Amino acid sequence: MNKVIRYAKDYLGENELYEEWDLQKDGALLISRFLFEEVTDINFCVGRAVNPTHQNPDFSINFNIKMNLVEIGRAHV
């Protein structure tokens, strides 16, 4: 999702990454192409439940990432 956001910012800005759109076929580019060329509306359904397993301080993954991505996406609309 971070790569899709990077492509979105570029698409709305200078569009310097345009050449990558034709050369690469990774998941972020496929999602980006679909979002920018086909989609008219986006609805996010994001759960906010706290999983006790994720509260372990030894767990290395930050589970606030999904909420941060939604906030970033909403701020750019």
C-alpha cells in the first residue's frame, strides 16, 4: 500500500514515474492503474478491534499501520 500511495502522489504531482507504468507489472502498479483509470469511488472498511497477541512488546510488527494508511489516503482525497 505504501508503494500505491507513492504512485498516487507522483500521479497527482509531476508524474515522473510514468515510464514505470509501462515497464513494470508488480502488484502496486496493477492496483494503481486500476484505481487511477477505472475507479470512481473507494470505500474503506477497516476493523479497529485490538488483538491481544499484537500487544506483546516482543512482536516486531506495528499493527497501527493499517490505520495510518487509511488516514494518509483520506488526507489526499
